[in-house]
Amino acid sequence: MPDQVLFGMEVALNGLMAGVMYSLVALGFVLIFKASGIFNYAQGVMALFAAMTLVGIQNGQVPFSHLINATFGTDIHNFGWTVPALAAILLTVVVMAVFAWLVNKFVFSHLVNQEPIILFMATIGLAYFLEGVADLMWGSEIKTLDVGLPQGINDWIDQTTFNALGYGFFIDNLDIVATIIAALLVIGLILFSQYTKQGRALRAVADDHQAALSVGISLNFIWVLVWSIAGFVALVAGIMWGAKSGVQFSLSLIALKALPVLMLGGFTSIPGAIVGGLIIGVGEKLFEFAIGAPFLGGATENWFAYVLALIFLVFRPQGLFGEKIIERV
């Protein structure tokens, strides 16, 4: 088999893994949009905040230590202990649940029945506010996130492909773990929405807020629940991206790459978020390999996803799995 074909297969596999990472962020968007009709611009910042909180708890860092030291002239930074990874993750989940309750109580409970653009603008303000809080709370320096996830080349895949094809594929262990976790998340979310009382209530709210209210479903409870789940998904995405590239403020920009994923998969489809991510991941890698690097000078991964999303907006604006919107006048 020609080397170029083998290299193309390796590129496609790595594209699948990258697509899963995009999908993890897109899942948070889908969950909130399905339940409340809000496009949550702050989802990427939520992933950043969750990752920074996890690192801070794990390292025993004093929250707002920079602000405390500047105000009172002290020099405190750490409590003097470290927290095991699993305990730190559970504590971060609690923090994200409290964040969901605060967001619903102080922001969106006051914006009921407002226009979608107003809700969208509220999430933009929330994103910048949360980014500022994260900076004050944990500092702006780049942090190393280590929760025990395996990283580096998978030796078994490398050896197996080399023995079979004469060319060893480089697949990162972290990408494999992210793929497994994303698959479990999607299965868990689908089972939750289909077979639990709260999941059915969430679907009812997504279909019609007024009808859901008329049968005794609490919108406040559902919105806190869905923002909590989205916060958990943001934590998972933050762990994966933070372990891969470090916890830094550029982590919040991963939300921008999730937008084409949503346009392809559909804003209301959980499986669509995964499929859209895989298409974007594989497409951008193969396009760069086959066309970008040889003919266009490279760097096509920066814009390929958005061009593909634009094509979908023209010919299928609801995405592959989204519901077609029909308005009768």
C-alpha cells in the first residue's frame, strides 16, 4: 500500500479523535438550547472555568488569593495540601451545580419570555463575567492539569498497524480516552432523556414551555438541571482539552470551533453533535493533507470548518439531525 494512502488513513483517524474533542464542547450547547432555546455563548468559558477550578482545588490553591494579598498586604497562596484527582473532580461538579443555580436565579429567571437575541446577549455578558471571575479566583498563568489520564502514543496501535501495514499509526492515548468518554456521555444522556422522569420533563420543556407548566413541570428546576448537566459536560471537555494543551485562557476559544459542529449536526440533536464533530474533525484534517498543504500553503484547518458550515447553512440550515422549522403565516 502506498505511503501516502497509509499517511492519509492515519490523518483520518487523528481527525476522528479531534472531532470527538469538538463534540464534547458542542454537547453543552445542544443541552441548553434544547431545554431553554438559549444559545449559550458562555459554554467555552464554562469549560475554562471548570478546568481552572479543578486545578485550583487539586493543588489546594486559595481562591482569590491575588485579590486578598493585594487588599490586605498578605502573602497567602496555598492551603498546604493537595486533593486527590477524583475528589477534586467531584468538588468541581458541586461548584458547577452551584454556578447553574446562581445563573438561573440571578440572570435567566429575570429574562423569562424575552426575545432570543436578549438571552443570547445575556450569555455573552455571562461569558466575560465568568472569565473575569476565573482570573480573579485562580490567576491567569498557564496551569498543568493532571488527573491521571494516559497520554502519548498508543504502543499497541503503533505496533499492530506496523506489523499489518508496515507503517505505525500515531494515535494519542488521551484522544482514545476522550472518544470513550464522549461515547459514554452520549449514551448516558440519551438514556437519561428517554427513561427518566426528569429526562422526559426536559423533553417536554423543550417542546413547549407553556404546556410543560400546565402539567406541573417546574421550569426553574429543569433549567437548573440542564445548566448543571451542561456544566458537567463543560468540566469533561475542560479536562480533556486542559490535559492536552494546558489550562489557559485560550481554552475558552474552543467554543468557536463548536459552532460549525452545531451547524452540521443540528442545534437540537445530541447524536448530531457527535456526528458533526467527527465530520469537521476528519474533513479539516484530510482537506489540509490532500489540498491545503500541497496547493494552498497550509493553515486551512483555521477556516475549513466555517466554510463547510456555510455550505450547510445554504442548503440545509437545520443541520443533518436538526428538526426542520416550518412557519405558517
